Amino acid sequence: MAGVFPRLELGRSIKAIVFASVLGVAAVTGSFDSARASGPESLADLAEELGDAVVNISTAQRVKAKRSLQLPDVPEGSPFQEFFEEFFNGQEPEGESPQRVQSLGSGFVIDGEKGIIVTNNHVIEGADEITVNFNDGTKLSAQLLGSDEKTDLAVLKVEPQSTLDSVKFGSSEVLRVGDWVMAIGNPFGLGGTVTAGIVSARNRDINSGPYDNFIQTDAAINRGNSGGPLFNMDGEVVGINTVIFSPSGGSIGIGFAIPAETATRVIAQLREFGETRRGWLGVRIQHVTEEIAESLGMDSARGALIAGVTEGGPAQEADIMPGDVVLSFDGRSVPEMRDLPRMVATTTIGSTVPLMVLRRGEEVELEVTLGRLDEVAEIEKVEEEQESPKSKADETVVLGLSLAKIDEPLRERFALSDEIEGVVITRVAEDSSAEDKRVRAGDVIVEVAQEPVTAPKDVVAMVEALKADKRRSALLLLSNGSGELRFVAVRIED
């Protein structure tokens, strides 16, 4: 029996060693994972290196404020009458009195030799005076080289006595959700402040403009951080802090920055021309919904649906037609409608690029030579139309729509232009799919399933054919009274 215990003890020892080894590996692995999860040990060196290139921007603006100096209505002979008459005597009359309004924001130097500084357009918009404050206490007056309201960017120039510290742009395209980032700015006018966090999301559309593709971050961004840089861990500017989501006005961990890829193109044009010069396609576009995709025989909802083509524009010259779905532009896929305007805008004016569209179930490759986007010529989203009066006349009814052939009384009643041809909708059934899609009386059906229609019977025949083909929705091309087109997929009821 005496010899059993050594073997037992030996077994226990081996188990203990193995267990300890496992724990050791786990401890090392856990420590490694913990180190990765906690981020960099310190951002002090990075903040010290970059801080002097980040500036505070103060602006002053004179606004006219209404002054109203009216004598209070007091009883005649009242002891207050003489007092108020003396008080108001000699005061400025009622009118406009100029007042000086100041605001603060952030910015950063991108060219130390030439004194070029980047900030947000809303920081300097309407300013009469712009002053740049540096970390060493230096203050310099700034000249506005150019600004762009659509991307909320502005470029300033100062005249420095010596070369300024500057920072460089990095690539925002390689950013991944979860990457560490650092913001430096001037929150609430406190001066240079450093905050850090991660990239929370990319390509955010917050409906602030036609070219939204913001970087979302949880690095604390507050009022006054606008125009400041968002750095990666290599000290490169990957974004420009521009807006926060906050019910209170303070940071709740949802901030947005303009990606470097967007900003650098705009900044280069503002420096060279003092304005932005964007490409123009000359189309009106709308979302490809799941129902529209199904009605077009697409395997998934993607691309941008052409709802209208500007007469004489680049798209018309390239034979792009209403009903085409743009799948790719200049070799890049178009995942959603909102991606197309940004791609077009950043493409060189006058360049000829390939375009892939889906037309009647087949992919067609076209080439388009881009024009220049003017302020009045936008790549528009389709707007919803106003409701028109309902009709009680005898009409054909299909898809919850009462239909009639266009005649002069109906053309006059619904204010339809002479050029519009098709089938007019005189009434829309309540709680129908068409009503849900905001189809209105006075809309004109121009096409069904991309086939032209001129009479109610044509619409009925096309819907029956779609039913036989087991389609669940009918794609209608609708026109409003002025001729603007949009596509609507209406569910086919059994």
C-alpha cells in the first residue's frame, strides 16, 4: 500500500502541472486579448505631436436686431406718465440696431507654408470676421478661400510669420468599424481638448445633404468641435467632425465626421477655384424597393431607378431611359440610390465613363459624358405629389384604381399638360396598396411593366398578364400634371 501513494501523488502532480499550464496559457491569452480590447496604452505622444496643428476659430458677425421703444399705455395725468416720458425722451427711435454676434469652432492646418486651414462651412457661414487662434496664443485674421454648403466644408487662409505645424489626410476607405480614433477640438469654447473612441459605423446617411456618407464615432464630440479633425492611430486625418446627435446638446456617444475621401476632393477644388465643380448626369432617381425589384424580375433590391431624364442632358445623349436601373457607374457597383449622386459628383467633368443599366430584364452597357452640375440642375430624388380631387364618373377599376381615358374635361380638371399621354387615375380606393404608395387621383399611368398604355383596357390586360406570370406586384410609371415621372410598384390582389 505504501507504494500506491507515490503513484497517486505523482498523478496529482502531473494533473497540477497540466492544469497550471492550461491556466498559464489562458492567462497569457486573456492578457493579450485584454490588451487588444483596451486599445493603445496612451495617446499622449500622439496628442502632443498633433495638437499644435489644430486651431480654434472664432467668428464675428453683425446682425440687425429690432428695437421697439414704445411708451407704455398709462392713464392721462398719471404720476408715471412724466417718468416714462423722461425715460424714453432722447432714446433711439424704433428700428434696427446692429449687434455683434460671435461663435466658436475648430479647424486644422493642412498646409503650414501657405497657411491653409480646413473647417466646417457652418462654423464660418455669414461671418464678417474670422480669427484663427493657435495653441501658443497667436491670433491671425483669416480669409475665406471657398466653402461648400452641401458637404459643410470651408477652406481658410492665414498669413503666418513662419511655417505652421500641419497634419496630413489619411484614407478613410480602409477604416473598419471598431478602429480607434481620436478627436481634437474646441468644445464649448474651452480650448484644445482631446477625446478618443472607436469608429461606430460607416457610410451613415443622416439626411443632411445629397452626398451623406458620414463616419459615426463614439469619441466625445460636442458643440465647438465642429471643423476639428478625427485622427487614426497613425496621426492621419480620416474625418472632419461636423455634427452630433444629441437631445441635450452634449455628447451621448453619437457623432459624425465627413470622411477624408469626400473632404479631400472638395478641399482641392475650393483651394483651386474657390467653389466646387461637380459632375452632372441629368436624371431624376428613386429607390429600388423590394416590390419594384420583384416587378422588374431582379433577384435583389439594388441600384438606382431612373424616374426621369433631363432634356438635352448627358443622360439623354447617352440613351439612358426612364425605367432603367443603374447597376454600376464607372466600374463601381451602385448598391443603393444614394450612392449614385455621390459617384457622379466626384467624377471629373467632361470625362466619359461606362454605365451598366438593367433594361427590360437585360443588362445594357452605355457610355455617358458628364456635364457640370449647376445649382439649379440637381440629381433629384422623386418627390411625392399632392392629392388631387376625386371623381365619381364611370371608370374601369383595377389595383384599387379608378381609371379613365384622358379627354379635355379630365385634362382641365386635373391640370394635365398637353404633352402627357396615358390613363388618368380618377380615384384611389382607401386602404389599398396604391394608397399606401401615395398614388393620387390626377396621376397618369404612362406604362405598366415598362409597356406604354393609352386606355384603361390596356392597364387591365397588362395586370392580367402579370397575374398569369405569377407576379406579385405591377410596376407603374406615373406622371403628375406637369409631366414629372416616378415609378410605383402596386401589389396585385388575388
